[in-house]
Amino acid sequence: MPDSSPQTTNTAPSKVQKPVNPWIEGLQTIGLSVVLAMGIRTFVAEARYIPSGSMEPTLEINDRLVIEKISYHFNPPVRGDIVVFWPPKNLFPQGKRRDAFIKRVIGLPGDTVEITGGTVFVNGEGLDEDYIKAAPDYVWGPETVPSDQYLVLGDNRNSSYDSHAWGFVPRDNIIGRAVVRFWPPNRLGGL
């Protein structure tokens, strides 16, 4: 026997979609893209270029690098890392723009560093530095690196404005670590 009970139907009015304004949608997409890009650049990674020869031969003028910013929140810099940092405030008169520097970490907090006879000594042991352009032709130290600070030197030791000239870098000034060179293509690769 067929079911003779009354059937109910859904007679709720259907929602009508309003047409989306392409200008509004475009502005929303651009806005979100800018926010994401700024967030990534501020907290994760950013591109930098090399403006001087202070890190030759490792980095050449106009090399383009990716600087990662996350690892130093979990682990401190280690000797040999190439870091980007804000130079100490005492290097620039008030109101002058400060550009970030890039150098190699040589002295860690608590290390005693001395440069003499063309060799860098850390805690009395000479470093084997096959990455430098030429042996340093100056004498510096011995000095002990203060807590939460680093001694940084350019690989082009004799043409680098670095810790031997102006002192130590506070850990809070370190922006990140150079990890990859992406330009020029013939020098593409990790650092």
C-alpha cells in the first residue's frame, strides 16, 4: 500500500549571491599579499644584497642572499656563521641611517680573541681560515668577548670595517644568518 501521508517540501527562500566587485576582490588579494610578505620578511626570511667587498672572496659585490631569521630564536650563533646585523649605535651620529652589516662570527661570548702575526687566535688556538682573502696585517687584542655579544670579522680582513675596528655585536642586533646565494645564477648555492 502506498504511503498517503502528506509530503513536506522545503520552501525556504534560496539565498541569492551578490556579484563580487572585482576591484574590492583585487584590493583584498593585494592587501593579504602585502601582509603575508611583510610577515615573512619580518619574521622568517628576507633577501639581501652585498654592497661592498668586505666579505670577499666568500661573497662578492652584488651577490644576492637569503637571510633566515628563525634559527637564532632557538640556538645561538656559532663560530663560522655569516650573519647580518645592525651595527652598534655608537658607530653612527644621531639621525643618520644605519644599514645592516654582514660579517662572519669569529668570537663567541666568553672567548678570548687575539689577532697577531697574520693569524686569528681564539682561546689560544690559531684558526684555520681557508675562506679569507688574505691574512690580517694588523694586531688586535687579546680581548674577551662579553656575555651575549659576538666578535665578527669580514673575510676580506684587511678591507673590512668590523669588530677589530669598532668592538662587539650584541646578540639582540643580529637579524639572521645568511644561508643561500641566489644571484648570480653561476654562484647559486648554500653558504
